[in-house]
Amino acid sequence: MLDFLLVIPARYKSKRLPGKPLINLKGIPMIVRTYNQCKKVVDHSKILVATDDKKILNLCKKNNINVMMTSNKCLTGTDRVAEVAKKIKKKFYINVQGDEPICNPSDIKKIIRTARKYPNKVINGFTEIKDKNMFNSPHVPKVIFRKDGNLIYMSRAPIPSNKKKSFTKGWRQVCIYSFPYKSLKVFSNLKKKTTLERIEDIELNRFIEIGHEVKMIEMSNRSVAVDTMDDLKKVIKLIK
């Protein structure tokens, strides 16, 4: 097994849902649920929560979760993972977002398996969109990629589009990543967001803009990122 660390970035000050990692989901805080999903496929010693808030830090310690305080000035979750990489050096880092409380353990296993095969590549997941509302939602990052699976672009706009602006086919991002140490280092050396990254508010565009290829792999459609109250209601319903 190649040397890796699974990092769960957990920022307290979410714009749409402040304190999101601490939200109670049927008796269990969101960040703990995300951790429990990861623990189904990765040993607890290889999992670390990276946060900027003492409430999250204390909650993790209470639940025997490895945790590290990181800067509250990190531009993105990926920058937070990069900060961890400066202190704990591994060959690659698996990033599972802290707002993915029902992420599919099989998807995590698949990205680890792919990262072992391509340890020097940035890797991200995608799944097909089958719902028109999801396709049109600005909260859902859409992806388009080449035939070889490498990412062309990621947008909150409904892409690929057509003259009629109708929904024909689309794919959305699944927020599980693998980052090589060297790629994280280059990524975090930029002290401000790149142009397209800032416009779209999607950090993987930074890799595209600085010339790093991102390999996209197909995953299940079970993952639901909690960005809005509607997402939260959907996740609670699925947990029930």
C-alpha cells in the first residue's frame, strides 16, 4: 500500500450554513458521520480532520478522531489539505469533504485504488446527472472531460449546453479527491485564487489553470454534499 493520509477539511464559517460540520443529523454531528463513513474503508490512524475552529477540534477529540488545527485564512478546502501536507508528508492525500455525511465508502475505496495506480495524478470523482433541477442548480458543480477521462472544465453553470438551453446530458462532481504531495505544494504556493477558480468558486479549476491534469473517475450517485437547507433535508430523509 502506498503511503497516504485521508484528510477531512471542516470549516466552521460556511456562507450558507454556518457551523455546518456540527449540525446534528439524527443524533450524530455531520463531521462525525463523515468520519464514520471513511472509517469503513480506512484505518482510523490514516484519517485526520483539518479544521479552523475549536468547537470542531473539541468534538473530534471527544470522539477519538485525529484532528489538526489549521489556519482560518485557507482559501479553500484543498489549501487546508495542503497545510496538513506541510506538517505530515505522504505520497498522496485523499480528501473527503466534511459536508459529505453519507458519502459512499465504495467510492472512497475506488479513489484510493486509482491513486495507487496513478500516485502522481490529481484525481476526482463524477457521476451522471439524471435530474433537470440538479443540472440547473448553481450549487452543483458540473464537469466536462475528455475521452481519456481528463477534466476539461468544471462549472456551476449547466454544461454541456445547447442552443435550446435544454437538459440533454450532464455529469456532476463527487467531492472525493486524491492529491499528490507535489501537486498540493504547487497549488498552495499561489496566495490567491486563479481567475476561473474565483469566478466559478470551484478550486479544481486552479489545477487546470496552472497546467495540471485532473483525472476524473466515475463513482456512484449516492453522495449528497450538504450546501443548502434543501440538501440538509434530503440527507436527513436518506438517513431515516
